[in-house]
Amino acid sequence: MAIAEMSLGFWPGSSPGPGSGSQRILYCYAHERLARRLRDLVEVQKAALHAAEQRGYRLGPLFVEQDDSGQAMQALIDAAMAHVGRAAVAVPHRGHLIPLGAPREWQQFLEELVDHPLIFTAHTS
């Protein structure tokens, strides 16, 4: 399996509520090499939830790349394209884009795709 999509929907603000069809969505991407343990993924999701709440977004799924195939990134792109103008993308830090190659170019591409700066949820970027 090359892609994992997870959403911890039991947290407040992480699942759709009434009238959420027009609400802005924050998608999150992480690479499994940098978040190997379940605890790490939970921390990534918690940081994304915090970023979403601060910015008035509803937290969407966390796309986890389990290899270098880019399938999770493609799934994230497809999801974001379905919400053009209402989506943003978060990553813990730019290092999560390195396995895909050219992390700054990926950052620029994602920012152009959603017309919003990439949101870094960890202290380093």
C-alpha cells in the first residue's frame, strides 16, 4: 500500500458539521519516514487541527506517503482540486516533501494550486 489517508474525526472541529459544505478545508501531508510511529502521526494531526482552528479551517484528512511513489500527494492534490478556493495545505515542515524531490518546487506548486501559502505546523521549516 502506497498511501494512507487518516482523519481522527473524534476531535472537535475535525469532522464536518451543519453547513460545512462551503467551509474552508485544511489538508495535511506527511511522509511516513519522518512520522514512523502512530504517536508521531497523532502529533502531526493535532498540530494540523490547531493550525486549522487558528485560521478558521475545518481539518480535512491527513495524507501519509508510505513510500516515494507520490500517490498520497496525488490524492491530496485531487482532494484540494475538488475544493478550489476553499482549501489550504499543511505539512509539519518542508522535510516531508524531500522524498518527492525538489521540496521548494513542491511547496510552490501546492501554494499555487490552492492559492494559499503552505502552512508549516512544526517549529522548523
